Amino acid sequence: MTHTQPETPAPGITVDGTGLLCVTLLLRLRKEIDDAEVGTVVHVIATDPAAPLDLPAWCHMTGHHYLGPVPGARPVYALRLAADARVTRPDAPWHRADP
């Protein structure tokens, strides 16, 4: 019996964070998804070595669904925007906006 990787859904939004550190990447990601529809799949191109840890942690904090790495030559990670996601601060997307 062979196991295959589930196919990653096609992105509705792609955020290119090539060369960005995760702090700047999260700032760009937050801005790009600000007006996006719930359920949108976002592919994040991230070359920062911390991205495989930071992106799932950010999704956990916000409530978005981390879908994992996308197979391919470039380091790409997928997430799906959640309806009940918690809002983060525009200037500090690693902090929740609520008091």
C-alpha cells in the first residue's frame, strides 16, 4: 500500500516573502489577507529558515488553518483563512488586536 501526499489546494492569494525575515513577512501577509474572503487559500513563499515554525505558530495564534508546506522547488507554505480568526495589530501581526 502506498501513501500519497494530499494535494494542496490552489491559492487564491500568493504572498511573496522571498528574502524577508518572518517579522516583515507577517506584516506583508497580514496586509495581503486583510480584505480576503473566508476560506481563501493563501500560499506564502518564505525563504526565512524560521518560517516553518513561525507560520504555523501565527496560524495557531490567529485561528487560520495551517495547511503545511507545498511540494515543489521553492519554499512555499499554505494556509486557509478562517471565519473566526482573531485580528492582529497592523503594525505588529504577531500580537492580537484585542486588548
